Amino acid sequence: MTTFASTAVTTTPLTPHVGAEIGGIDLTRPLTPPQVTAIHNALIAHGVIFFRDQQIEIADLKALGRHFGELHVHSSMPGLSPEHPDVRPLHADANSKHVAGEDWHSDLSCDPIPPLGSILYIHTLPPLGGDTIWAGMYAAYDALSDRMKAHLDGLTATHDGRMAFARFNPDGKYPVSVHPVIPRHPETGKKLIYVNRSFTSHINELSPAESKSVLEYLYAHCESPLYQCRFRWRQHSIAFWDNRCTQHYAVWDYFPQTRSGYRVQIQQTQPPRA
């Protein structure tokens, strides 16, 4: 456990590669600059961080996100209301045919500039189930063979929003963007894998057959339990993840029970770069 003496914020890692629980902080109160720095440092170090027992309001959630950048408005799905276009409700119940995030993905990798990070607050939970799993893409990249790293270097992939969102609205118009298969994180400089099942349609420089084979290999590799952290939600928990170096999967094992919360996303100032 790490303690930041000037803030009393504690960071307890959950796995060797990704995930940490944050303590000693009340997100319903204004944050001090040292607290913001401690949260930022924990996020960069662990990829996703978790807060327990934080019964916040929408204004608190937005204020938390704005400490780390401007809020990102979802490119393909509606916001909570005209007053809160940058807040997305995430809700599933007995009437749901689909839920958000029910396959591995990096949020909105279809956007020209995907969000830097996402903050999710869950206030209503099923009696059992509804976990979320994160996977660390630094560790996934590091575990590739040198030959595979060399093969992937310089390749780009197309990310298509229709793959993820057309099931909600078949007539919608969705962004399509091209990003490096192996970018570097803009703050750490570390290389990572940036393709995912939900949005990536193909690798541009390969034939369709080769692209399909390479992507299937990378998906299976990235989804290995070796690089994962599974978070069991409790009421009024918050997850804050670095969208640039993690993927996640929302486990929909609780139908027909209800799971509900709100999410904000933080703008990134540049697209993924090699």
C-alpha cells in the first residue's frame, strides 16, 4: 500500500499489472491539488483505480472528471439530458436487449481522438453479478514475442463505430477512424496494444485473411487472465480508467436484475500515436 503523506490518499494495488483501490478520500467534497495529483499518479501507475462508498451526485461526477480535462461528449449515443450531454446513463434491467460494454473494448476507439479516460459511478446493483473486468495493454504488449512486435510495428487498424452501436440504432451514423496497432502512451511513453473486438474491423496493411488471423490472435492474447483485474462492484462504487492503455468488459450475468449508474469521459488532446 502506498500512502501520499500530504493528502492521506492511499493506493492498494489489486494485481501486478492493472488495478488499484484508492482510500482516504471523499469525492463528495472539493479536491485539493495534492489529492488530484495523487489520483492522477495512481491512474497512470495502475491503469484503473477504484473508490468505495462514494455517494456522489451528477455534479460531483462531472467535477471529478474536469480535474483531468474537458469532458468528452459521446459521439454515437445520447447523453443524460440537454443539460448534461456529457453524462451518459448506463442502465440495464429486465427489458434490456443489449447492454453497453458486453464485449472487450477501449471506449470509443472509433473516434478520431478517443477519450483519455472514463469515470463510472454505479448506484444500483443486482444481488449478484455485474462485475467489470479490465485488462492492461502494457503487459499484453510486453508479453508478445520480439518477432510479433516487429511484425506489428508500423501497422494501422480501422475502428468502426457501427460494429458496436448499430445494434442500438441501425440507422445511425457512426465515426470510423484509423489508429496505430501499437501506439505509445502519451504520458509514460510505453508501447501497448490498441485493437479490440468491439470496434476494430481490420488491419489496413494486411490482406483480409491475414488481418483476421492476426486480430484474432491479438484479441485472445489481450484477453488472457494474466493481464486482468476483476472488480466486484458495491453500491456507490466508482471506477476511473485510463482508456489509452486498458480494455474492459462488462459482465452481463445478472439478467433480469437491474444495474444502473452514470459515466463521464475525459477528452484527450491528441489521437493515439506510434
